[in-house]
Amino acid sequence: MSLLEGKVALVTGGARGIGKAIVEALSRGGATVAFTYKSSVASAEKFAGELRAKGRTTYAYQSDAASLSESAKVVEQVVSDCGRLDILVNNAGITRDRLLIRMTEQDWDEVIDTNLKSAFNYCKAASRPMIAQRQGKIVNVASISGVMGNAGQANYSAAKSGMIGLTKTIAKELATRNIQVNAVAPGLVATDMVKNVDLSQLEEMASIIPMKLIAQPEEIAELVVFFSSPASDYVTGQVLPGQYD
């Protein structure tokens, strides 16, 4: 029996990068997986089709995670299509990196809305069916930037730090309903986002990682699978950080 057989998972921002790896890992573990995407319709539908071709039940929904109403509609659609919702992974995220003195209000608002408000939106919506089931898993994809801070990422670091606070708070609120809420806080991960980081900054960041390696999306996805599985039934309110001194 597969680890996640019979479970239904929803991953926000699941069409690329870490989100895509998470969708693949949960699907491989036996779960029915739904994921959201904001743009790139063709690539998202292609990805969903590839999983279906492997015999894996997959749903793809185009939606803006920063919208409370759209987020609620997606959760309702997942429950309608799949009958339940067992796992929520809040992964949707963007960067708009600038030094604070050059950061615009739009840079700030877009990152806070996409990275932090989206997590609030989906936690709020998904908690309802999970409470009714008296069972559920919520995994928030934060960042080591939310723990340590990072120059040029005041908006991103604030959003990811907020996700960590959100994780710890709702873990306490939902614990009596048998819903576990945890977070992963990766450091450098080989995604398209990293391609936009200056090479000298990448080298500096990599130098303080004990193993001197940039993580692969698949490695982060396996941590999410752990927090989504029965193996973590007695773990809640925890944040698993990336490798840094």
C-alpha cells in the first residue's frame, strides 16, 4: 500500500519549481493531487496530462492564490471533484528583490499577497473540510530567508517569516481537531527563481551551507511528503530549516 493512498492533496503554485516537484512526489506516493497555477496554461495542462498518462488522478485549476474568494472556490471544487481534502501545501510564491530604499509599494504588496496572504486564504478555506473530517495536514513552504533575513529581500523575508508565525499559530488552533500544521524553510534550491540571483550572491550564500550544495526541488518535496504522511501524525507547529551555519 502506498504511503498516501486514498489521500487528496492540494498544492498551490504546483506547475513549476518546488511546487511541481511536490505534486510529483505526492502523486508518486499514491495521493490524488490537485494543483493551482496562475498563468502558463499550456505548460500546466501538459504537466497534469503527463501525470494522468501515468495513471495518476490529477486536477489543475487556474487561480490567483492571492484572492480569498478564488482560493475558497478552488477548495470547494477540490472537495466536489474528489470528495474530501486531506493535505494542503501552500507553495505559491514570487520574488521582487530590491534593496529597501529602491523597493516600490507594488514590489512589497505583490510579494506579501502572493506569498503570505495566499497561505492565509488557503489555510482558512481548507480548514473547514479538514475540521469536518477531523483529520488533515497543512504544509507551508517558507524559506530560510524568513528565519535569517536576506539583503534585498525585505518583502520576501517578511512574507516567509509571516508564514512561519502563521504555521505555529494555526498548529495550536487546529491541534484538537487532529490537523497537523508544519513548514519547511529551504535555503538555496535549484529553481528558475535562483537563475535571477546574482552569481556572486549565490556563491556567498552557498559558502555558508555546511555541505556547500544547492538543494534540488525533489529533496524539498520529500520533506513535504513526510509532513503530509502518517509518519508525522505526532508532529505539529514545527519548521524544518535548510542547511545553514
